[in-house]
Amino acid sequence: MALLPHRFDPSILREYDIRGVVGETLTVDDARAIGAAYATILRAGGGRRVAVGYDGRLTSPDLADALCDGLQAAGADVLLVGRGPSPMLYYSVFALSADGGIMVTGSHNPPDHNGFKFMLGRKSFFGAGIQQLGMIAASGSYAGGPRGYRQDVPVFDAYLDRMLQDVNFGQAPLVAWDPGNGAAGEVAQALAARLPGRHWVINGEIDGRFPNHHPDPTIPANLAQLRALVRQQGADIGLAFDGDGDRIGIVDAHGDILWGDQILTLLARDVLTRHPGAPIIADVKSSQALFDDVARHGGRPIMWKTGHAPIKSKMLEENSPLAGEMSAHIFVADGYYGYDDALYVALRFLNIASATKGGAAALRASLPRLHNTPEIRLECGEARKFTLVQEMRDRVARDGVPFIDIDGVRVKRPEGWWLLRASNTQPIVVARAEADSANGLESLIADLTRYLQSCGFEPPPGAFDAGS
């Protein structure tokens, strides 16, 4: 098939990846053009071999096939690693010495969504690179030359073996697993079969319809089955994963949830025993308790922009062994590859919990009990969201209030902090607040609300009621 100029629905070209509704904003023709445009960039940099994987969504095989066709048509050689979680694809780029990688995945989005995540070399490919794909496709300026080949190169067993190398349990744990019918299901079942201890797996069958619950472990409702299983079986810990296996959820023996920044805090304590003084990176939405804990344990805390691509880039710049986000993307470069792999993080956390008296519950109890909101997502148009945050920043600066503007505006108050930032992927602004008391949290929310109203933005009724 000849490669022709192609225009994408502009809504699918996001900051960190490509994402859309299949059959509406994203089609197999888009996938073919994406492949050809990516191959053009890859070859311009001297590369040719690209690893391709896909998740368990019903539309992923067809999109992957069209993507590969586009890659080959523009002269790239395709190493098709098959169905599995995103981190398995990332692993394959290292293990196969590929020049780049593309994962077909809708991540934790609804079943009718899908998309693409990219690596160029061993680094994330995002931002201006995503926009460049659109420009190449629109102009039809694809690379020419002989058609590339396609080869099936399964890496499932090698990926599993690599993760198991770093298992070092104390007491054999009792573990409940819930992959949520996402792409991590087969790997989670294989791990459970080979690990010491007793293991129970629910929703392990990969099913792109997600019949049991939505695969996003940062939403408490999606952890209800796992929490019930932990209590029913008397498990020490419960592990959950998102749709493509790069974000983790953890519950302790009581069914209490450990959030992304708490998981990162506990991993950091362990990593800092081997890397004293090391930089530990967390995104701007993370708890102040994390940054304080890292400093107390001899590390150098760094607050950075939200997003898996900016975090990975900052890790390379700082030579950091560990980083993470409130959204539970956690990146381990301490003896591993530095990408966000929730299955590997699960094993590293099990190492720590199984060597701790009282397990995950004791680890959670060692963290301070703070009062905070979850991520509060407020609808705000694409043209308005960035100007709103800038107006907030200007007003806070004019009032002489201490703030951090690495990504949005994070305001420091005696009782805690609040944050407002614009989403890079959706027409929303994200707010969060954290305090050392319930009254302090109420004060912070009132302060944030006043600033929003002063900028002409009225939060919907009850928007901030979820604080605890």
C-alpha cells in the first residue's frame, strides 16, 4: 500500500502519547500513518529496528497490525513482542537492543479508547516528537527505500525471568492479586505461580471489555474486590494494576490503601540504604511528607513535573535511582531499567514487606496520617486551563504567598499546601490540598476556592468534599 499524506484528528496528539476513541478520533489508517511517521524519525537518527507490543483491548491487534504495516512501509524492521503490559514492551527495547519501541495501549481509559506510547532509543518520545509525527504524516514526507521486515519475537518468559532475579523475600507472604482483566493478567498469574508463599489471583484473564471493574487502581471503588479478597483470605497484602501494567495499587492486611506517594516513600527508604544521598524524584502532586521523609533518610528530594515522560527524563538528568508520581507510576533504576513497571515494583515492595514485622500494615502505620484531598479534576476548556493557572500564579505572587511553579502553582501555607495545575492531556485543571489537621484542610480548600473565584472560575458544588 502506498504511503499518502494523512491528517490526524488533532485531539489524539497528546503531550505524552497518542490517544483517542477507536472509530471516532482514532482509526487503523491513523495507526498506519503513525507507524510510517515514526519510522521516518527513527531512520533519520540512524535507527531501524523497532519493538512493538500491544495490550488486551479488543481493538489492539488490528491497530498493531496497521502500525507495523506503516513502520515496514517506511523501511523499519519490526520486532513484534506480542500481547502484554507496557513494561514488557519497554523491557524488550533493552533486551533486544532495539532502536525504539511502540506500545499499542489505551492504558486505564474506557474500553472504546486506545492509543500509542513511544520510546526512541532508550528514552521516552513525547512532546514535540508527538507533534512531529503529525507534521510528517500531514506532509507525506515519509522515509523511502526497501520495505522492512516483521518478525515475531516473544519476550514473555525472558521478562518474567528478569523480574524474578530480584526477588528476595523474608517470610513467605500471603498475596492477593487483581490485574483487573488488563494486560498485566498473564504476567501476574505467572509470577504468582512461581513466587514463594500463597497467592490468590482474581480478574487475571485478559479481557478488553473489563467486565469486573475499570482497571485504574488509583480509584478506591476499583479496589473493592481486592480489599474483600484480602480480608476473606487473611492475606498480608493486595496488589492491583492498571490496564497496561505501568501503575500499581496496594492495600494492606486491613484493606487500607497505600497511595502512590506512600508507596514511593517506603521504596525510597530501602533504596537509600544502598544509595545514600541519592536524588529521589516525585511529581508536584505528591505529599510533602514524601519529600520530608526522603530528606530524613539521607536522600535529596526533588519535586518535578507530572507525567511519565518528564519524570523519566529528569531521572536520566539527575542519575536518580528512584522516582514516581502520585498517580502510582513508579520508576526504578536501582538495579533495573528506570521505566515504570508496576509488576516489578510489586516484587520490590514484597521484598520489603516480607522482611518487615507486621508487613505492609506496619509499613503503612510508619507513615504520618495527614488530611488531604484526592486529585480533584475540574472541567476547564483547552483555551482556558493554562491561562487560569497563570492568573492564579500572578495573584498568589502579588499577595506575597510562598509558592512553587514547577508545574502549575503549589502554594505553601502554615497548615499545609494546595496545588492547581493544568492537565496536559484533557480539558481540565487538577487541584489537590494537604494539611496536618481537618481544620487545616478546610482552610486550604477555602483559600484555593477564593483564588479560583477571584479568577472568575467557580468550582462546581461539592467539588472539594472528598477531603479526609
